[in-house]
Amino acid sequence: MRKLYIGNKNYSSWSMRPWVLLTEAGIPFEEVMVRFDSFDADSHFKSVIGALNPVAKVPVLVDGDLVIWDTLAIAEYVAETFPEKQLWPTSAADRARARSICAEMHSGFSGLRSHCGMNLEASLPEIGARLLQEQPAVKSDLDRIVQMWGDLLAQHGGPMLFGDFSIADAYFAPVCTRITTYALPVPAAIADYIGRVQALRSVKAWTEAALAEQDFVPFDEPYRSTRI
């Protein structure tokens, strides 16, 4: 049985992507959660994950002797291993576009990722409003997401970015949670897409588990001093 090593579901956006992908596609795997204690070299988290891959980060997919520790590489491997699941869009042009936006997420949106960390438990509308005023990169990233998603939904007619669920939707699922947590304003069509993503059985299962964790990790909480 392949194993997927992940961090806290409340905070770990990168862990969420392959977990949602595998779960939504009905691909069996064993979840191994290694909770964030600290990212110091001698922490439990670094000891466990560092024994699996040289960068000591999650997620990590272990399939037999193969260890894959990059989220996009995990998605590509799963798509190739289970071609019948059609995890990328069927047309060559759409596959290229889907890979492009996943790569953009992989290396970009640093403003949103830096200032609006994933936190499914929290509700931070005041922080979101302040960040839009004070951090131009957050507004720029949000504008790009609205443009990207709006164009794709208009082109393909929904319900997901390329019609049917694909790797692209799994990749942007954590962005949907950020927009919700920080109450970032988006047009109705984008809000409807976010609602559909959050209604996916995989995303609902991840969210329910995240809320049940009731962990508070200070270095992932720049805007709260306690859970309450």
C-alpha cells in the first residue's frame, strides 16, 4: 500500500493537494500524519520526514521503493500510474494549460501564500481586509486568481476549472480555503466555484479532519495568540 506523509491538515496546504487528489480519484493510500512541532533540525517532524527525503518537507509519497517528495511530481506520478482516472484534462491543449497553472501555483503567488497562510479553523476577515490594503502583492495575486479561474470557468462551463475534476482543482483547493478564511472578495462566479470545490467529498473530509485536530502551532499563527 502506498503511503502519503502529510503535516497538520489545518495548516499544510501542500499536503492537502495530493491528499485531495488521491481521495477524490478513489486511489487507495495510507495516510501518515507527522504533526508540526517545529522545523528545527532536531525536531520530531524533521527527524521523521528528513529520513524519507533530503528536503525534509511534506508531502511525501512512498510507493514501494519509490519516494516522491514534490507535490507536482506526486501528481504527475499518480496520473501516469492511473491513466484511467484521467486526472489531467483529455485534450492536449487543456493539459498544457492545466500544467501551466499548476506550475504557476507551484512557484508563484508568494504574496498570498506568505500573508494568508492556510488555517481552516480560523476566521480572519479583518486581517484579510487589512492585507488587501497594506500588501499590494496579496491584491495582485487575488486579481490573477480571479482572472485565471474566471477565464477557465467561462471557457469550459464548469463545474471545475476544466469541466471535470482534475489535478488543477486539487492544486487550487487550498487557495479556496484561504479566500474563505480571510474573506477575500471575489465575483459571484468565483465564489460559486469555491463552494463547489469545498463541497467535494475529499475537501469536506480533509476539512472535517482539520477542524477535529484542535492543534495550535504558534509559528503557523501570525494573527492569533490562542485558538479561542
